[in-house]
Amino acid sequence: MSSERRLRPLTLLLGGVRAGKSARALALAESGLAPDDRALFVATAQAFDDEMTRRIAAHRAERSAAWHTLESPLDVAADLERALAAGPSYAAVVIDCLTLWVSNVLLSLDEGDDVEAIVAERTRRLLAARTGVPWIVVSNEVGLGIVPPTPLGRRYRDALGRANQLVAAAADEVTLMVAGIAVPIKG
């Protein structure tokens, strides 16, 4: 790696909406890239409307030519395993973000399914898919607000909270992003 700061094997960036998580993830990953290195950006967002289409396009425009994009809204572990086995070798992987991934999973399940258990199992599978290159995972911290007034909102909050806990426990470094400022939590 070409930077003075060596990337940790697994970094989790948490924070609220527009806290600077994605920009920080790209900057961290790029700080460890040599000139000829490639990086993999795992995008979990889906463009269901014009506004989300514009957001996705803006995020893509922020990434340099060093980045390959893997769109994976539901089965991130399996999609990553296939991409890493078939594609070029990557010097870093950014997964952006668990927040939308958990939402996608929740909305793909039946109402009676144990969302928290399913998301926890898929998160464990994701963590087991890690390779020897640094991974940077982005997620929102949704447990700091009020209790959601609907069962769907509470199921989502609980499932994302469980996924965040599992990734944080496995992470070498956890950083809370607040108004663009990185606040170290672990590592």
C-alpha cells in the first residue's frame, strides 16, 4: 500500500444521513491504493424513482476510474464471492451501505419472517466472505432516535441494529461520522 496510514482489514463507518460516511469510505480506500490498483464498490441501493436515480449517479461520479461497481441489493455475500472469484484482484472493497441492504432484505421477506434473525445470518455470511484485502463497510446508526411508531419501522431498526453490532464486533476499526467529523469508536 502506498499510504502512510495502513488500512485496517475491516473498518465500519457509522453515522446519520449526510454525515460524510461515503466520502470518508472512498477517501480511506483510495489512501491505500497504488497507481495501478483497482477497488471494488459494492452498491446496495436500488433506483426505484428519479430522485434515487440522481443520487446513485452522483455517487458514481464521485468515484475515480480505479473503482469497479458491483450492484448487489439483496445477496451481498454471494454476489461478492462471485465477483471476487471471477474478476480482477482488488486492493480494497467498500460496501455502501448496510442501511439500504437491510431495507431491501426486509422488504423482500414475508411479514411473519424473523427479519432480525435472517439479517443476522446474512451478515455473518457477508463477514465470512471477507478476503485478505481491506474492507470498509458503511452503515447508518438508526438507534439514536425515537422508537419507530410502526411495527415495520421497529423491525427495520432492530435488524439494522443487529447487523451493525455484528459488523462492529468483527471490525478492527469503527468510526462514527458526525457532521463530516470522524470520531473513533474502536481501533
